[in-house]
Amino acid sequence: MKDLYSLFRNSLAGLRLLVLMTLLVGLAYPLAVTGVAAVAAPWRANGSLVDAAGQHVTDRDDAVGSALIGQVTDDDGLFLPRPSAAGDGYDMLSTYGSNLGPLNPDLVASIEAAKAEVAEREGVPESDVPPDAVTASASGLDPDISPAYAAIQVARVAAAQGLSEDTVRDLVAEHTSGRTLGVLGEPHVNVLELNIAVLRAAD
Amino acid sequence: MTGGPVASQEAIKQIGTNGGGFYNVNSAHPFENPTPFTNLFQIFLLLVIPFAMAWAFGLIVKDRRQGVAILAVMALLLGISVALLTVSEMAGPGTAPAAAGAAMEGKEVRFGEAGSALFAAATTGTSTGAVNAMHDSLTAPGGGVAMFNMMLGEIAPGGTGSGLYGMLMLAIVTVFLCGLMVGRTPEYLGKKIGQREIILVALYVLTTPILVLGGAAIALTASDGLAGLQESGPHGLSEAVYAVTSAANNNGSAFGGLTSGTPFWNTLLGVLMLAGRFLPMLFVLALAGLFARQRQLPPSAGTLPTHRPLFVALLSGVALVVVGLTYVPVLALGPIVESLS
């Protein structure tokens, strides 16, 4: 009887703790983090949106996209992003990397086809096409391209927008982020921000 | 646009070595992991508690040197796997990386090969399983290292808590093997390792390999299992073996080309997860009970000191040899033959 009683008491204590912790870490904690983020970093908390003027905005209706999410464009006068395996390309509702293995013949074929296509589009030899231009990213939403991929697109974009190649090259340099603290990650160019800058310069 | 309380979940995911992402592509998604700095910070979070556990162990047994020795083994094994994975991903062996010029398939530009390799080593060395690159597209030796990290039992540095007890079980194996060599009853921290104790340790060490290899055998002989494979040949084998290894060790990362959303794979992986988590815990708790009943013996002339560099080297060797040898045949048919082809 005494054992039963202590079992009951211990179980009740456990149950109370469960309810308390559920409320605390399941409800109060995410709400608190979301609240602090909304006040301290409203732009980032709302998805890092930018408008057509390149300004940071928090309202979706004003935005042309998110600085963190790549998007497809069929406009040949703009910088183009990497290949994407997310849905039909850059689909936020079906984020995916191809997951094809390093010896997969289909992957090799698609890389070679992409290489030929990029080389022809940009008018450069295939050996100048960098790896990120012909491979799908992990998320399918990669917002960045390598400086090398941006470099081979400069001539086409400059011609289409009626800008000098030097102007476009300067814009690329302006939107290139180096390695964080000199060691972390790789240099990358944000495609959306670069395209906005190009369109504004062409106006 | 898809959003939600990503930031708060991200912290739980990494610091708890849980690994379940807010989005499908986990830490590769720019909203989960937007910059190279957040990438490094996530790696720090997922390593911090497992490494701290080794230090805490030193404090608990009132001999910090014991904790430092365990910590050194964890750091050594993790260092080796980071080095191997990074070299492999930067070199980019294989026909697809060769065609593209680098192993960038399934990787994000902002992290690059090195940032992805570091993350892959850390997430499989712990029981996290979050990913910032698609592991199925890792180079053959890189994917093999990720798999081997999990096969070690996720001890370098392992999950929050489970990493420490996994490493301590291997420490007991090490002490036992050394005791056999000099013909004395082995002891660890003043506790004698007798017959009943070593049986529990043996059961612990055998459980996960039996689950992994048995699970792989079932998957590869059932047509429902083979139906899930995306790739053929050695990489197809790797997909199946990676899946059962990840499930039995409670990692959660995957060679994502495998279609695991079928009744067969769901059932198999679910059973492996349950057994792979709770059976080893049972043996650890039983052993702890036996040790708690023993009185602590003072160290004698024949006691193997377990805080010296010699023990660090022995324990690392035991982890690599005892655990590694179990999996050499299956690794040889998967990642190793793929690396050589």
C-alpha cells in the first residue's frame, strides 16, 4: 500500500513536470524567441525581403524576393542562378538536392549537358565554366553563385542591359561576399541583390 | 514563401544533437543556415554538450585527468574524420565531380566543400544527423567516412550523454584487453571487471553491429528493400547500409536518394531505431548497477593508468579496430570499391 502510494506520488510529480515543461519549452520558449527576433531583427525575422529598389522591407506585398532564397528567371539579360533540384527549380514547397551519387551516369550526363549549354550561352570555352554553374545545390534554393560564375556572365548581362562591362564587373565586385573572418565558407555573389543593382544601373 | 519559428527549433535541433530540421533540406536551407558563420555556430552547438560530458565525467569521478583522456580520444577521432572528409571533398574524386570540376553537387556555394565536409563529420560523429549538404552526393570516400563515424557508435564525441557512455564502454573493453595481456583481473577507476561485467559490455558492443548488419541483410534480400534504392552497384549498397546504420545509431542523416517512405523501410528503420537506442541503454544501466554495488579498490602496481597518453592511444586503437573490423566487409563492398572504381 505504501509502495503504491509513493508510485502514485512520483507519477503525479512526473506528470506535473511534463505539463510544466510542455508549456515552458513547447510554448513560451518559441514565442519568446519569435518575439525577440521580431523586435531585435525584424527584417531577418520576416524572411530577409528586398524590394525592387534593393531596400530591405518586411511586407511581402512590397518585396520582389528574399535575399536568402534564389529564384528562377528566364530573362537572359540578368545573372542566372545555379541549377536546382527543388521541384521545377527553386520551389520553396519542395526543397531538394538531387542526391545523385558521385559516379551516377545520369548526373555525369546532365553536368556535361549543362556545361555545353552554359558555355554556349555565355560564349566561353567549356573549361571556363565553374563547378557551381553545372551542379544542383543541396537546398535547391541556393541564393548565391561563385565569383567565377558571375564573371563569365558579365559580358552577356552588360550587352543586354546596355551597360559597359566594367560597370557590371564593378557591381559584381560590390555584391561579392568574401570568406567570413577570412576562413569560413567560400566567396559568393548574391544573385538577387546583384540583379537588382544591375537593373537600377540600367535605368 | 514558407516560414515559421525556425530559429528556436534550430537551437534545439543542434544543441540537443537531435537533427530534425524545420525544412526538408535541413541546415542546407538558407532560412535555417544563412551564412558561413551560422554554419560554424551550428557545428559548435552540436559538439558542445558531448565534449562537455567528457569534462563532466572527470569531475564526477573526482579525477579530471580521466575526463581529459576521454576528451582527447574524442577529439583525436573527430580530427581524423574531419581531415579525411575535407581532403576527400576538396579533391573531388569520381566521374561527376570530375565532369563538373569540383564536388559541388548537393552543396551550397556559401559553405563550399570544406564547410560542408566539416559539418558532415560533426553531424555523424555525434548523433545529430542534421545536414548542410546532401550526403548521397558526397564523394565515395567522403560518404564512407560519414558512414564509419556512425558505425563507431557515435563516440567522437557522440550524442548528448550517449557519446560518453559509448566511449566508456570501449574504455572498459580496452582495460579488459590490456588485463588479458598481463594476466591480471582488469579494473577501471577502482572497479573490478569480472565475468558478469564483461558479458554486459560484450552485449553492448555486439548489439548495434547485429542490428546494422542484420538490417542491411534483410533490406538487401527483400524486393521491397531493393525497390527503395536510387542508385545501382556499390553506391546502391551504400544507400541501404547508410540507412540502417543511421537508424540503428539514432543519427538521422541519410543518403537521401533512398525512397524510405514505404511500409517496408519505415518498419525496418523504426524497429532498428527503437532497438538501437534502448537495448544498449539497458546494458549500460545494468553495468552501472553492478559497478555501484562494488567497493572501490585502491590502484595497485598492476593497474593500467587510464589517464596517460598510452591509454588515449590504446582506446583510439580499440575503437577503430574492434568496431571498424566488424564493418570492413560491408564497407569494402560499398564505399571502398566505389572509391577504387
